Amino acid sequence: MSLHAEVVVRRNGFALDVRLDVDEGETIAVLGPNGAGKTTLLRALAGLIAIEGRVELDGEVLDDSKAGRHVPTERRRVGLVFQDHVLFPHMSVLHNVAFGLRGDSMRKARDWLGRAGLLEMADRMPGELSGGQAQRVALIRTLATQPRLLLLDEPLSALDVSVRAETRRELSRRLAAFEGVRILVTHDPLEAIALADRLVVMEQGKVVQQGTPADVTARPRSRFVADLAGVNLLRGRAHHDHVELDGGGTLAAPDAGEGEVLAVIHPRAVALYLARPEGTPRNVWRATAEELDLQGDRVRVRLGGAVPLVAEVTPGAVRDLHLDRGDQVWAAVKATEISVYRA
Amino acid sequence: MSQARIPGPLLALAAAGLLLFLVPLAALIVRAPWDQVGPELVAPETTTALGLSLFCSLTATALALILGVPLALLLSRTTGTVRAVLRALTTLPMVLPPVVGGVALLLAFGRRGLAGAPLYTAFGIQIPFSTAAAVIAETFVAMPFLVIAVEGGLRALDHRYEESARALGAGAWKVFARVTLPLLRPAIFSGAVLCWARALGEFGATITFAGNLPGRTQTVPLAVYVALETKPEGAIVLSLILLAVSLAILVGLRDRWLGA
């Protein structure tokens, strides 16, 4: 079972233009900032909005704008799980699960609830469930219809942190047992990495990067991904051993190649000094500490100046430097700590 | 938050406005022949008019539900010019003088009317001046209240419920019957109550299109109008009944209307 989709949606000045191929047994996480078009993509795949292009699932053409073909949502056998469960508030849990089932639906619904360990909630109304319970029921309600394509729209983001990890583990188990195509929309990188085999990063209606979580975070192609991975991303033009940065300034980097490149600098590779350092580092800039943020046992320092960077240092270093907001420092990065790749 | 003081003259005008509401209602209660309420209530003219009013207004409400809910659904799904035209058409009876509505109904369903003439020649059906005419007149005037309420409910509805139902394999009819309709219940209920109240009080269109025939088309408002000339106590008692019904509706729906 696989999905091949070319989806174009235009409306109100927004254009979504995405090509997506998902293989059997693969879980895709669609990541991106708000307004990137992630939810629009899901709604298009679900058949809830008209598209230009073509969607083929398991060899069946669900959408083909050229041939004028559009299979309505109710005949697509797609499963849709929203951020908040969207259980029908006027039906019990059992009736919610039975809603999409045919023939002896009550017994089948009981079986599904039983296997999920949710049988004791069968007679409760959705309003009486906790957020985590309701979302588990919503997932079961969808899986019970045995869809060929499972679309999850931020399924965990409405949950309390306390139940999110547990629900994520359960979701992970259920995704592994599900045989259809799985697409998860999320803005939580942890969720994406925990659940997905492949990340698809969207920005402004387009796919800007895709690959395994390790690939994507090692070589971010956009500020959004760089922020997710917590690294500095700089864009510029390479000339053999240095990069002319788009924002001004120069970056010394061995074997930078030629042409448009992206450079990643891990915040831990950025060292801070009160006086201009002598010796090996060739990348030294004057910078202003604009913001200090304690994260675990590290302090993230946002630096302003010719080359805006985030540095990660120990609290001890902050103490030794007497570093405070607005202070002037020298930032240094060893050339060998910079990873440069084609843009 | 400190609000700007209301200027004195405006306060006086507001008080005058309130008195305009209050004095007539007070007069109705003060001048009511309370000792005659019992006998008047069981007088045959009263019970006949009351029974007819209940029958007509409830039938009109049922008719409005059957026709108005689908109409509201259609309204909520259309956009642009089509929607503007449909909306104008459904809300027009709310602002149209009821007597004009009555004349229009007469021209449509009268014996020589646009739709009435073929009905009469083909089936010998005559609508005007029958109980059916009273029901139609009330439906014409009252249905917009239901349509507007239900359409508002539909617009406020989280459309993802319907989308979830579709994704679970439900066709259009199942989505409507099992999801949309139950979720609309509060809007339908308050719309139906408003519609019924308007139908119960209907006068202008009814007297024009259905006439004023005791036992057939003389509903309570028409009976009040007639009784005022011949037997004012009866008119006052009937008015009190209508007032009580209005108050009951206001109290019953206060959470929905006036905000909790």
C-alpha cells in the first residue's frame, strides 16, 4: 500500500504545491511553521477540499483534476485524527467507535475498545473523559474503520505534558501495527523524531526538505529546521576556504567549495571571550549578548552583531565572564567546527 | 473599568422609553377583571379560540421545522450572491408588514391566485378562509425566526464533526441525521420556540388571508380584536394569556437570549 500525491491548492493568495510519495509501512511526519500549509495538505489528501493534481492510494486514483475525478471523503477509506479528539459529544464512547462500523457494529466496537484497554469507558460520554483518554478513543474510532491512509493532525499537541509521553508511546505502538500509509502533521520535533521514519519539512506551501530525522537535523535547509535542531544556520556564497555570508561578514571554513552554501554551527562550538582571543580560531567576531537563557545545565546566549549566532556555554563560564544582557564579548568558532554544504 | 457617565437628558429619555413598555403592561394587569378570569377562561368562545390558536401555531411550527431546517442548511452552505438572495428571501417576511404578507398569500393561493387557480380547477381545493390558510399565514410569518436561529447554529458548529463523520465513512444523509441534527438541537429548540411565539401572536396575515371565522380561523389575537368591541373583559383575559405565554418563553430562553 503506497501513496503518490501531487497536490496543488490555491486560495486567498496562498498556494500549496506539494509532491509526496509514501511507501508501504512508512510513517511520514510533516513539519513546518504555522501557515506552512500542513493542515491544508492533510485536508486535501482526505478529500475535504478540491485540488489540482493527482492523488493515488494503493493503486486507486482518488483525485485527478485533469480527468475530473474526485472520490468523496466518505468513500476514500481515510482515517482522520484531529488535534482535539472531535468525538461526537452526544454519543457514548461505544457509539462513537461504532459510528464508522458496519454490521454488528456494537460488538465490533466493544472488541476494539477491549483490545485497547478502554472497555470500561464504553458507556461514558466524551465530556466525561480526560484529554488523553478522549484522544485514545478518537484514535481507536478511526483505526476501527480500517483505513488505508491514516492522517494525524497534531494528535498530541492538545494534551497535557504529563500524559503526552504515555499517549505518544501508545500512538507509536498503534502506528507500528497499522498497515496503511501513515502521515502525521506536527510542529513538535520530538514527536516527529519519535514517531516518523521520514520528515517532510514544509514552508510557505512547499516542501523545503525531506529525509530521515538524522539527515534533516544534521543538514538543515531552513531556519525553521535549524531552530528545531537548535543549531545556527548561515547562508552565503563559498569561495574555496571561506564563505561570504549573505548577512555580511566572512566565515573561514576549509573546503567550503564554490557557490551558494549553507553553514551549520553548533551553539556549543561558539566560544565567548572578554578580550580578543589569540591563537587558532580564525572566526572571531565582536558581539553583543542580547539574551541569556538557562536551559538545563547550559546557558544559551543569543548574540547580536555582524554574524548573529547562538552560543551555548556553561553557567560557570557566564560567571567567569560576568556576562549579562547587553555586554560586549568576542565570539570565536574554530573553522573545523563548521559544517558547510550546498544550498 | 470606569465608564463615562450617562448625561442627564439621555437618562430621562431612557426612562421614558422604559415607561412606554412598562405602563401598558401594568395597565393590562391592573385593569384585568381578576374575578372574571375563571369564568372567561372556560367560556366557549375563549376555549375555541385558544384551541384553534394552539393547533394552528403548533402545526405552523412543525411545518416550519420540516421546511426551515433544510432551508437553513442550504443557506449555511451557499456563499456570495446566491446566499444574499436566499437570505433576503427568507428574512423578508420578518420585516414585511404582515397584512402585506396576507395580501400576497391571497394573490398566490386565492381561488384565482397564481398557484390557487390551478389547485382549484384541478382538485377543487380552496385554501383562503380555511384553517389551512391560518396555518399557512402563520408559517409564512414565523418560519424566518426558525431559519435564522438554525442557520446561526450551523455557522457556529465546528465543521470538523461533520468532517470526522465523513472520514468515518458516513454519507451525506447519515452525517445530517446522526451528527449535524443532534448537534443543532439547542439552536433548533430556541428557533422553534421563537417561531411558535410569533405564530401564536400572528394577526395581520391571518385576518387578511384566512379571515375571522370563529372555530375555523379565529385565533386568539383575532378573538381579542373582536372581543374588545363587544366584551372587553374577554379581550383582557385573552391578552393576559398571551402575555403569560410570552413571559414564560422569555424566562425559559433567557440563558440563550440574554446571555448567562
